[in-house]
Amino acid sequence: INAEYMGMTPLQKHLSTEEMQQLGWLDKEGKPIPLMKTPEEGASTSVWASVSPELEGKGGLYLENCSITESTDYGGDHPIASRSRGTAPHVWREEWWPLVWQKAESLLGQKL
């Protein structure tokens, strides 16, 4: 099992333009910032992960933009990119992994 970040897509239809501008997702003209992805672009990592020989037999990875992220990939210069690119440091806290796994099993109602 791997985790992925699909990116920021315009699927936040329940938010107003003003709210999305306040969050930094839209510019002053109401256009998506360059970091936004189309739904197809957002789905690309899921598709890649399901067919990539590179991931065969591997788990516990964090995937983004059709690649495996590293702990050093986090952040960027853009205020949104600093929260939406790469792997946040808390992801690599191994003491949390069993808790996340237990929560996933609890939510799914089955052992994984």
C-alpha cells in the first residue's frame, strides 16, 4: 500500500470564488494558479501507480506527479507549494505508521 498526493484540482466546487482566492488557489482574476491540476492530471499518479513496474512489490511509499517522493522534496517558494509539494516531515515519523495502519483497518473494517 502506498499513499499519494493527487494535487490541487478544481474539485472544490462547494467553495466560493472568494474562499478559493483567500486560500491562494485562485488569482485576483479568479483563474487557477499554475499549481492547480486538471482532474485528469490529478488522476495520473493513481493510474501510474496501478501499472508501474517500478512499484511492483513495494509499499510504504508516498507518490506524487508519477514519481516516488523523498523526505527532502518538501516545499517550494510559492506559499501554496510549500504546503502541497513533496513529503511533509511528519510523514517520515515512523512511530506514527502503526497508528495510521490501525486507523485504516478500522475505517475499512478489515485487516490489511
